[in-house]
Amino acid sequence: MNSRFKLVVVTFSTILVVLLLLGAAMGRSASNEEAYRHLSVYTEVLSRIKSEYVEEPDVKSVTLGAMNGMLEAIDPFASYLTSEQYKQYQKNSDAKKANLGLILSRKFGYVGVVNVFPGSSAAKAGLSTGDMLESINGVATRDMPLAYAEMLMQGDPGSSVELSVLRLRKPEPQKITLTRAVTRMPAVTAKLLPDNIGLVQIPAIDPAHVKETASHVDQLSRQGAKKFILDLRYSGLGKPEDGVALANLFLDKGLITYTQGQKLSRQDFQADSAKAMFKTQPLVLITNRGTANAAEIAAAALLDSKRAEIVGERSYGDAAIRKAISMDDGSAVILSVAKFYSPSGKAIQDTGVTPTVMVTEAEPVVDAEDDDANTPAPEKKEDKDDLLLKRAVELLNTGKAASSGQQVAAPKSEPSSERPSLPPTPVTPEKKVVPEK
């Protein structure tokens, strides 16, 4: 089928969704009437294309593409799975299989990279935030359900996956073969910097990492640290409640976050003074475009409460409750049913977390001939060469960074002005829901 035709239909469906949402804002009865009117227009356009287009279209593929485009327009982390795909999804949802070490999202109709696990084959191949997967094992990811793409990443340890990767820093797609392996959560690390500053690097957040963070901060305090930097760059793993627990280490009172949805009433998460271990030490966080989910919840809470300043890039924007809702024909839709909000009322999924001092970080450059799973990962930069860390230290020592109030750009890095899509979070199947007529 002509890809240009698919793009036209998907674009039309996106516009349709926007019109439906505008209708909903004008009232329930009015929106229903408007919805049916636009659906009839959609049906007529599809009929005209089928009868007038230069070639006979594959209506089934077009409909699937239109549905995925429609879902992406309102929720970039939503997925539509056919009955067969959903059966496979349910079968594999609890299986702890080997993978490539990638956290994925939807972007521009393709599957994009949010983050990579340190030490994974994806990390060794130099994949990074913002890269897009054009195909997986020869199957194009255009309009591929995100949940299905994640399933294709999984398999037996030692098995391989062929990817075609589109990179912002390279004009042509590259073929990369990666080997699946069981991914282990990277550990929290810490060290004492000059000027009595303790640096704690948190690459992921789960209950064990929250305890490790508390232990490291305590140990650094015993070594003489009086000010602290939490490095949350590329910290995209972790459940929202673990982000709440991390923030609570440094907050003894106040709202940390809250959730709210169309059918889910607001639920507040307040700081517990009994869990606050470090209430007064000066604190700066470092974030970048790979900071997501639990790390964002902690960052938003500490920033809004004026407990900490943030240096770096705007975070990715993932913080939502998602569910799989089954349809009558056995298919399913995975949707965000509630969002996490910062204490000031901003939906983290929509806005991410914006630092008080914006600094753009340069990405390591990987040559095309080095794009394979056996290539060593780029060496970590020294502290003296780390621009974001340098700005964080300045902020702690002087109360302001050298470029406070202005964006500071490191060389050879020009990220897209559009905020990346969110990464997916685990979802739980829900009983069949029949839409109201």
C-alpha cells in the first residue's frame, strides 16, 4: 500500500481527534452531536479515497494506521492491539525475558528511544535518547503499537534482533544487530567533591535505590558533605510511588504529587515527616531529556516546594497511570487513565519538569562503523568536563550558576524543540468495557 496514502489518512484522523476534543469542551450533548458529524465526514472521506484513489487501498491496514494515529494525537503512549496482539501481550506481560536494554516511546508515528540501560547491548551500540527505530527485524515501526514493539524487543538470552535506526546526528538509517540479555538495574553511586559537596548519581529508582540513596547521603554527611547534588540524568526507570519515596527523603511536609483522571478522583501524596531524613541540606538536582517517570515526580516535588534547584534540560515527561481496556472483538486499547501532577498543578506527562538553570548537554558521537553490540560504550566524561555538573556546583557554592536565567548550550548538540513523547509504563489488563452509546 502506498505509504503516502497511509500518511494522509493518519493525518486526517489526527485532525478528527482534535475536532472531537474541541467539541467535548463545549458540552456533553454538543460534543456527541459534533462527534457523530465528524465521524460521518471521516466515513465519507474514506469512501471517496477507496473509490477515487489511484489504486485500491488496503482498508484494514489503513484503518489500523488511522486508529494508532488517532490515539497518538491524544495520548502519545497509547496503543491499539488487535485480538492476536493482545493475546500475545497478555501471555508475555508477566514473563521476565531478556531484552535489549531499551525504554521506548512513540514519536512522529515511529518508535523512539527514551533511554538505554547502562551496560546493555543498546548502550554499547551507542543508542541514545531521541534515536528512532525505523524497523525491528524487518518490520516497519510506522504505526506499530508501542506495546507490540516492546514485545519484539523481548526473547531468549543470546538471541539477536536487527534494528534499522534513524539518528538525529546521522542522515541515513543504520542497520544494527543487538543481542538480548537479562537487564540488571544499575546501582546508585556517590562520591565527595571539593567544597564539601556530595554527589549522588541515581540511574534508576526503585525501593532498593531509594534506600541506597539515603545510605549514600548519610555516608557522605559523615565524610563532611554539607551540600548535595542528585544526578538524575537518564533516570527513566521506576514506578511513580518510588519517586514519591525519593522526594520524601528530603521533604518533611507538604504535597509531593497527586493523580487525577476523568473517572479517577484526585488522590494526594503528602510528605511523611517520619520518612524525611535530610530536611535542611542545600540541594541541587541535575536532569536531562532522558529523565522520566519516578525521577520526574521527585524533581517536580522538590522544585515546587523550593527545597531544591534544578540544572540541566527539560525532562522527558512520563508520569501516568495506564490500563489495558479490552474491546468486544478481543482487541484492546492501552490508555492513560490518570496523570501525575506537580504540587503547582502541572501535568508532568504534558510539560515535563523545566530546570531553573537550562543547560544543554552534548551527546557522545558514535561512528557508523562502531554501531554494533560489541563496541565498548563511550567513556564517561570527567567531572571537569561535565558542563551540567559544573553549573550545579556553581549554583550550590554561589547561589547562582554562571548563566542563571539563560540557556547554556554545549557544543555539537541541537535537540529538537518539540518535547519528546513519553515512555511507556507497565499496564494492567482491565475487564471488558463497553463504551456508552
